[in-house]
Amino acid sequence: MKKKVVSLLIFCLFNFSSVISADEKKIENKNTEFNVFTGMFDFSDHGKRSTLIGFQHQNEDLNRDTFLGNLSPITGAMITADNASYFYTGVQANYKMGKLNIVPSFTPGYYNKGNGKDLGHALEFKSEVQLSLDLPKESQLGFSYNHLSNASLGDKNPGANSYMFNFLKKF
């Protein structure tokens, strides 16, 4: 009987320690990155420019190394002070040069003009480049520039150029 109890205790202890190490690995391997940003929507159009805020999510479990570099899916949204909104999902590439990160992305999405600029179509495409610096505690501070365009799907295609300041954090 004592051998069975001791064996059971050793078995439980072994399994409990493997669960702890798996949880510790999850903590060490932070795989979700959130990007909170603010800036100026369509800064080049003095009549329709507006401040914006946004949020973006990246799951690093879905990263893939390709001949184009490290690619990962992203999803996000932004809204302007004029209630124009853009909801998107797409792909970004990640290039690290020491503490500097260069991140180009392409994201198709749904655009609603609200009281803001009419971009000519509900389907818009965002091309963006972001530069960021690594900070302590799995964070980054960056600057990004993007262009929204409907690729002439609508009757008009005025486009919009925007810049943002970004704070990124891995969880």
C-alpha cells in the first residue's frame, strides 16, 4: 500500500512539475502583440484631415518564415474624429536590424466615411510602413505612414495619406 501511495505521489509531483514548466514556457513565449496608435488621417488634404486612433492585433503563433521574410497576419481598426472608420485584416512582414524594426504591411478592409472623407468605395486597401524601436519589457515605440486607396474600384479614388505614432506590447 505504501508503495502505491509513494508511486502516486511521485507520479503527481512529476506531472505537476511538467504543467508548471509548460505554463512558464507560455509566459516566456509571448505570442500576442497589440499595437495602439494615434495620428493624423489624410494629413495631405487640409479640408478633410482628422485625428485618428486605432488598435491592431498580431498573433505570432501564425508567423511564417518565407522568401519575403517573416510574415504574419494582422487585424485592426481605426476611427477618426469625423467618425470615419476602417476595419481591416491582412499581412505584415517583420525585419529586425538590431533594436530597429521595419514592418511593411498590406491590408484590405471595410471603410465607412461617417462624416469624414469619401474615398469612393467601401473596399479600401491600406499599404503601410512602420519603423519602431525595441523598448524594455517586450514593448516598442514607433512611427508609421500609410496610404488608403480603392485601386479604382469606385467612381473616384482620392486616397488618403496618414501618419501615426505607435505603442506596441507583447502579451
